[in-house]
Amino acid sequence: MATPPITIHAPTPSGARPVTVHVNSRDERLGLAHSDHDLITFLADAGLADPERILDNPAVVQWKGAAAHRYEIIAGHSPKTG
């Protein structure tokens, strides 16, 4: 199975999640999302129609290092950045 083109990376110490999109054989950073609203805004600005509908589609979006839709670091856990 191919890697999904959009990756939501593990939360940073501030709780933000880096967002990248894989296009033209490279990853381009879209920004740091602190919420689903931020994420939807980044994806809409990148040209995706109805980005809120794809957040839970594993063929399009890959959530790494923490559960989907979670933006905080849980005390005692060190998220893996993959």
C-alpha cells in the first residue's frame, strides 16, 4: 500500500503537529497545526476541496506519533516521529 500523501506528524513539545504533503517526490511542509481547524485551513489553502472529509481517510491522511485529532503531549509519553 502506498504512503498517504498527507502526514500529520507527532506533536511538538508545544502541542503543535507539523503537517506535510508529499508531492512531486518530496515532502512540503504546510505548517504547524494546533487543532483540526488549523489542519483544515492548511489543506484548504493547499487546494483540497472539503478537507474536513478526508481527515479520517487513511488512504489520504497518515497520523503519526499520536492519536488522530490529538494535539497535546500526554505526560510521561514521548511521541515517536516516524
